[in-house]
Amino acid sequence: MGLVQMLKSQFVLHLLMVYVFMASGVIVNLLQLCTLPLWLVSKQLARKVNIRLGYSIMSQMVALLEWWSATECTLYTDPKSYPLYGKENAIVVLNHNFEIDFLCGWTFCERFGVLGSSKVLAKKELAYVPVIGWMWYFLEIVFCKRRWEDDRKTVAESLQNLHDYPENFWFLLHCEGTRFTPKKHEISMQVAESKGLPKLKYHLLPRTKGFWVTVQNLRGNAAAVYDSTLNFRNNEAPTLLGLLNGKKYHADLYVRRIPLDTIPEGEADCAAWLHKLYQEKDSFQEHYAQTGRFPGPIKSPPRRPWSLINWLCWSCLLLFPLFLLFARLVSSGSTVTIATTVAFCIAVSVGARWMIGQTEIDRGSSYGNKEVSINNN
């Protein structure tokens, strides 16, 4: 292990990084709260302000991947589609196999300039999580309860509200509903057999109803679906904790641009189209497993410096007073003060581990753990 790698793995540095992220996140959440009166004056201006505020949080996560761990991200795509990325609204269909696949999605949003305005379909519980969840609330993220009877109307209304969104956005969608695990895959393929659907090797059966509602409500607003298939070289299984330790990975992403008006409007036809799409995604993964690359040319956008600049600015702003406070605490020699400092560090550590735990594969939803849950397609 090199010296730089050894330094990146130090627990003290991790605590400081988490402190910067949490403290800056709380500040941003408070600033977002202050924009509430602005919504009454100018909805579009409030949206633009919140896009920038949201970017200042999400880009710190991107900086962790791109600049701290130096993870490489390679894009395989059609050169004719490449100039349109970032210049139109789109639905991005991602596979869900890795703990940091969401972060790779954010990274490509950043490289094409749509990170602050990017959207996801997230479970309702996340809306109550400080920093990320509260930020998403102000960014008009679409939340769902994962109960179709409750979600159909609320998701449709949330998507309709995006028709006058002031900036280009990508709507990131994991149609499988949860991360891939062998147990979930086994049960999912049992369902595929019972429904007479072709079995998938690298994916779970997609949940078609949410996709259909998304497509129907973004017609006339989003121009295309970006079919995106992610993999990592050398059979790596990247984790957020690995990124925090400075471990370098290499992500490969294959993206196809599919015009939205070519997708069937009827629910049954749209469902069949999505199942076919996942069969094709499976063939792309098989090609990758055999050749170590996706089909098509490489057209990767370069890293932008803004995520690093944002991260450094927040670090300078928040670490300097922290160091001053720590120096005063140590010089005071007070046992109570030192004990309070230790307790604070422990609390930050526990909070960090909890947030990291939310990204772990075995902490995913219960989808696939009960056969009945998978039949809700």
C-alpha cells in the first residue's frame, strides 16, 4: 500500500470528511427552508436556487468518487447521440447490481451538467432522512410507498409537475425495484417461468407499472429513454466504504438513446417493450463478461472541476473553525470537555456508518425475499 493510499484509509480523515458533508448538508437544508417564501413569489426562481443548493450536496459525493478514489468512468455510446446528452430531458433506465451504481449515475449527470436537476424515484421513507432526503424534497424528487394503489396517482402528479421545470433534467429509474442478489434473482426467475417470460441471467424482472406511468406522464416533456447498463472491470464489487478508503475502481457504462415516441403507449405493450429491453440489457452484460467491454465506441466526457472546487470550499469553510475549537478544547484540559469531544466523534462515526449502511446490498428492500412481493408487476 502506497503512502497516499495509506493516508486515505485513515479513520480521522474519514471523520473529517463526514463532518464536512453532514455540516454542509444541514446548512444547505436550512438555506432550502429559507426558499419557501420564494416559491410564492417566483416558482421558477425558487427551483433554480434549489438546483444549485442541491448540487452543492450531491457533487461532494461525486468528488468522493472522481477525485478522492480516482475511480475511472468510461462511457460507451453512439457518437450521434452523444451531443444530445445534457441538452434534453430524459428517462435514464439503470441496472441495479452495485452498491454505488447510484453514484455512478450521479457522476455522469455531473459530467453532462444535469446533476443539480437530476431526479429519481425514491421510497417515501427517504424524504425524512436529514441532508439527502430533505434536499430531495426541495428538488421535487418523486417519492413512492411501493404500494401500487397508493403510488399510481401521487407519482403521476409529481411527474406532471415537472412539465414546466426550468432546466434540463434526467429522471433516473431502477426498474428492477431493488439491487440484484442471487436469492432475489432465483425467486424473480421463478416468477418469469410462471409468466412465460424469458429468463434473465444478470437482471431481475423489471417492474413495468412504474415505468409505464413514468413514460406516460413525461411524454411531450422528456425526449428519450437512455438505456444504461453499468459494469465494473475485473469483477469488482465496489462499495461506498471502499471509495471512502480511497480504493480506485473502473466503471464502464453503455448507453443507448431511444426516442420516447417509439415506446408503445398502451400499458401491456409498454410492459412487453420493457421486458424486451431487459433481455437486450442481459445480452450486453453477457458480451461484457466474454470480452471485457461493451459493444460500440467509447465517447467519454471529461471530468469537470466544479465538484472538487465545491468540496474544497466547504472543507475550508468548515474545518478551520473546527480546528480552532479543538485546539481550545485540548488547551483547556477539562475532562468534561474532552469527554464531550470524544462523544461527538463517536456520534459522527456512528452516523457515517449508518449512512454507508443504507447503500449496502444486503440492506436493500425486501423485494424478492417473499415470493408474493415480486408478483406485483
